[in-house]
Amino acid sequence: MTLPVPASTLPPKGSWITYLFRDSSRVKELQQTRNAMIENLQQYHKEYDLFYQHLETIGKLAEREDAEVQLITFSNCDLFEPQKGNRVTQRETQSGGRPFIGTKVGPVFIGGSGRSTSHSTSTSYQMPDHLGQIDNGQFVVSTRALSFIGALHARTVKYTNIVASPGEGRHITIASSTRQTVSVVEFPHPADMWITCVLVDSAEKFSARRLDTSGKVTPDELNREYLDQVEAQEIEIERAFNSAYEELEEINKQLRYFAASYPTRVIDPGPPAVFTPRPRRSATSNAETSDAPTDENAPDAVAKSASPEGAIPEDAVQIVLETDSDNAE
């Protein structure tokens, strides 16, 4: 009895001529795309770490007194507001030629040219308004308001007056019920915008629109809502990471195929890079507030004290993201 032998799933080995004239340009394109994606992921990881540094700076909201207290301050922020468009005037001039006035006497014309004519018209119109940078300074998030303090301008919007505050990239747009125009603040880092939106969204969940217990809110309710908003932001960040890692893996699969076909010319990108998220802030906060063992020397207590907050689990596989200056010979 003869058993069929399955064909190899590996791609056939290619010659250097095939690589040079057919696949080299594609490999270089994949390498450039991969390097750009890795650089973006490295920068996004820095923002991810900065977000948790901001959380450490803020701590627990209920620990502060029932007054307006600064929670976090960002420096080198730009303030943009609508600027009135310029008035533009266009002029058009039409000139007429000089008509000939004279009489023909035989083969000769006797006379001269008439007066030339000129007509000028002007049209003025208003250019549309546009967002323009008007100042640079500090942006302060307190328990009751958002404030911008610059060299020329100062803006303060209480949470009770905020109509909308969408955030995108490094910008947050603030619409207040007391002003007819919006204010746009550009932060140095996307993580600054993330934590600002978390605090604003937390304040909107309470009728008093405050991040303290002065509005008949218990400390537990305040911190629970704050942690819920933090977790919602964590989920969005993790989704973005997972999507970016999936796109990176698609590029790596193609490079692995070429590396198998041209092992001496293309370097294998290695195993799949998998994103390992940090422990959720709500989980670590619940662990801190849970009842500790009575015996401080108990094994569980020692293990908890030795594990830093935000540590990566021991069984997680971490992949170091490195770019290749030139992946082909």
C-alpha cells in the first residue's frame, strides 16, 4: 500500500535573478512599511506609559478636600480659536483702444486718433473664518473646571458650562454655554488628551458636575465612576494596539514567505509580536483596597508587596519591536 506524501507547504527556493528582477522591490516596500509601523507602535507605547503616569499623578479623587483643587497640569499647550477672515478686494480694469478719426484724400489719410477709454471695477468679499493659534501656555484640569493660562489669554470653563468636549489626536475642542465660539487646545502628547477626556467624562456623570464629594456624592461613587471612565479609555487604547499589531503581523507574514524563498537575501522577521496589555486600573485599585492579611509576613502579603503596579504577567511573551535598516542583502 502506498500512502500519498503531502507536498511541502514551504514556498520554493527562488534564484537571485528572480529576486533581483521580480521580488526585490516588493521586499523593500514591505521593509519600509514594517519599519514605519514599528516606529509608530514604539511611540504609541510611550503614550501608553505616559497615560498611566498621569493616573499615578492624579491618584484617587476622593482623597482631596471639597474645594477646587488642581488635578493635573500640562505645559506647552497651544490655544486655537476662530479668527475672522480677511476682507479681499479684487480690481478689474478694461481699456479701449484709440479710434482713428480722419479723412482719406487719395492714397493718404488725413486726421488723428481719438481719445482712449478705460473702465475699472472693484469687488470686495469676506473670507470665511478660520481657526488660528492665539497663545501658548499651561492647561489646568481641576476638580471643577478646565483652564488655559497663556502669556496673552486666559480661559476658564466650568464643568457645569461644558456643552461638548470631543477629543481627537492631540486636540480637545471645548464648547461652552457661556461663549459663542469654541476653544481648541492642542496638547504635547495624545496621552494628555486621553486623561483630560476621562476627567471631563467623569464629571458629567454627576448632577453637580464636580470631581469631589461636595455635591452629595460619596467617595466610593466618585472613584467608581472615575475608574469606569479610565477602563473605557483603556479598552479604546487596547483596541488600537490590537489592530496595529494585526496589521504588522500581515506584513511579517509576507516577509516570512520571502525569507523562506530567499534565505540568503531576506531576514525572517521572527515570531509574531503580540500586544500584552497592562492590568486594568480598576483591577489594581480593587487589589489595593481589599482586606490585607493580618500577618504581614504571610506569603500572599509578601507577594503583593513585591509585585509593582502595572507589572506584566510572568507567563506573558514580550516581543521587542526593532526596525531593520536593511532586511535584504
